[in-house]
Amino acid sequence: MTVNEVQDEIVEEFSELTDWMDRYAYIIDLGNTLPEFPETEKTPANLIEGCQSRVWITAKKADDGHIDFHADSDAMIVKGIVSLLLKVLDHRTPDEILDADLYFIDKIGLSSHLSPTRSNGLVAMVKQIRNYARAFKALEAAG
């Protein structure tokens, strides 16, 4: 599926949940689907700056050129938000990540239902994911 197809799927899933308490519960459930994140990876180097909660994201380049992300958070709702981001951006090429217009965030109403500090954290998570994409793209260009 393309980035936009996955985003459209998320928008469709959220359109079925009209109450924001149900949406928050769904986001928390999504966070529980993230794979186990090793304690050894919960280092300052993997910690996202600008988040109220603690969020760790790592990235590895797969043999096929795609970037595989792993993440965790100490806050349930944030863990769900990062899960949504990874649902859209995990195992994508650097160009797909850099070119992605993450419209699903506004379409599901997430940006308007987050506190300012959580919104800043969301921006910081997206920025870090894109920084990884830029770094892998630069390494690829350098040969």
C-alpha cells in the first residue's frame, strides 16, 4: 500500500469512531500493538527531544533500501500516536518518507485534540523520522 492509501485507511477507521473517548481508547490499543522495544535501546541517543513524555525511536536500513523503525513511549496515548506514525511511515524508502504529506493527522482530528505539549511532541517525532530518512538518503548518495 502507498503512504496515502494507509493514511486513507486510518481516516476511514477513525471515521467510524465518533466519540473522542473511543478514539483515544483506539489510539491506546494501537500503541499496545508495537513490538517489544529493548531496554538497551532506551538511550539518550534514541530519545526524542521536545516530547513531554519519553519517546524513543530507532531506525535501521533494510536490505531492500527501506527504513524500518522501532519505537516506544512511557505514555500510553503517545505510544499509540507513534504507532500511527509508524503504520504510515515504517518500511518506506527515504524519499517516500520525505515526500509524505501526513494529512491523516488533521483529517482524524488528532492535531486539534492534543495538548500543546503533545502536539509539540508529535512534531518532534515526525521531525526525527524525517531526519533518519535524510541521513539514510545522504549515506546512500555518498555510496
